[in-house]
Amino acid sequence: MTQFPVRPLIFVAHPDDETLALGGLLQRLPAPLVVFATDGAAHGYGLERQFGSLKAYADLRFQEAARVMNWIPNAAFKRLTRSDGSHFSDQHLFEDLPDAATSLLAISQTYSPDAIISHAYEGAHIDHDACSFLAMHIAGALSVKLFEFPLYWLDRGGTVIRQQFRDIAAGVRTDGSQATAADVMEWRLSETEIQCKKKMLAEYHSQRGTVSTFAPETERMRLTRNNRASFSFSLCTDYMYQERRPRFYHTRHHRLSAKALLKKFAEFETWRAGQEWWK
Ligand SMILES: [Zn+2]
């Protein structure tokens, strides 16, 4: 049996991912740290018209995240930040991987987690996948365990699958052997935990359309040994399917291919190999 981490750093793309995936686990841990990767304010969806500006929308999302944290005073959150103090743009994290990794590594070294928990590579939201990739590198750099959770993806019929792993083969057992579906850690929340999680989710008013589609009672994650191969061809076959129906990808005006993401992953690895300080 895989042990639960005691002091995990939970690395997610934007506010609401942490509560949707791990709102119950967050209540149980003594001092978890949630790290948000992007500003959560995507270009191209008319949000600036609706909220006055993209900045106003981003600020609102982080005000909501701060209110969520009030329900779980044991937890804290931080945001990835560039050296000039700016934040990473929603749906463009993959274009900024060196700066994002530098910020995540600095936060991780200060917090000293016993594990990183992040998104599984699902081929649905591009920032989720970029987080999955960064989490793999940071867990490796810190030599800590890496856990991943499922959030959502589209099956071949175009149905949204929530909170189920897309690629069952990517899991691993503590002894390093190949995991099966039976090795997925799954826990049911108590009635008190469900009530608290519902209050947390309700704080994400700006995301209520998304949040309402997730069932709060059960959560899942698994130990993973993601490596470079986890992000390339075998999953990419399915991943390319998104190119034809890019429901979650980018704007209608500027669609992004999975190839562009994998190219940035490769560029990041070249960059990382040249960093003397990156052990
Ligand atoms: Zn998300």
C-alpha cells in the first residue's frame, strides 16, 4: 500500500483545481502548501468585457482562492512568479517553462515537501499538462515522491470524463513495479468533510459552471514515475485527437497543437541540461 504524503506541495494550474481534486485531502493534512501556476485569466473568451479587464478577473479568482483557504486554516497557498514579479498567463504556461520551473523550485526548496502532488497528463487543459511536466522535473530535482490526480478529459466520443485516470499504465507501485487500476488511491470523504468541501467549492463563484459538474464525495490520486516518455508518443496519439475538437484548447482564433506543447517540453529539457545549478 502506498502511504499518503504528510507534507505535500500541491501544484495546480489555477484556483479551483486543488479543491476539485483534493478538497477533502486538504482538510486532513497538517500543513499542505498549494501552489498555483498561472493567473487563471484566459485570453479569447470575452472575460475582459465581462469583468472589466483580464487583470480584474485574475484578481477575482485569487480572492476566491483566499476565501477557500479560510475554510482550511491548516493550508496555505503561493503563486508562481517571474523574477520581475509578474505572473504566468493562463493557457500559456508551456511557453514559459524555464521561468516557471525556477519559481517552483525556489518555493519547493523553502517549503521542503515530502512529496509533490500535481495533475496527471490528460490531454485536456494545456496548463494542467504543463503542470504535470513541471511537477515531474521538480520532484526529480528534490528527490521526493510524485503523486498525480485526474481531473477531466474528453473520450473519443467527445464525452467529458471526470476524476478518472486516462492512462492507467502511467501509475507505479512503491517497489517500482507497474501499477494497475487497483493501485489508484481512492478515499471517500466524511459527511463533515463533504460539507466543508462544498463550502470551499461555493467560494469559486466565477467558476460555478465548471465546479458544479464534479462530484465532491470521492477523491483519487496515484504514485507515478513520470519520465520523458510519459509525455510523448503513446499518449500523444490520443492527445492529437484534441486538435480536431479543441474544446478546451486555446481560443477559437488561435488553436494549439499538441506538437507545440511537446516541442516546448523538449526545449525545456535542453535548457535544463545547460543549468549548472540544477542538480
Ligand atoms: Zn483546471
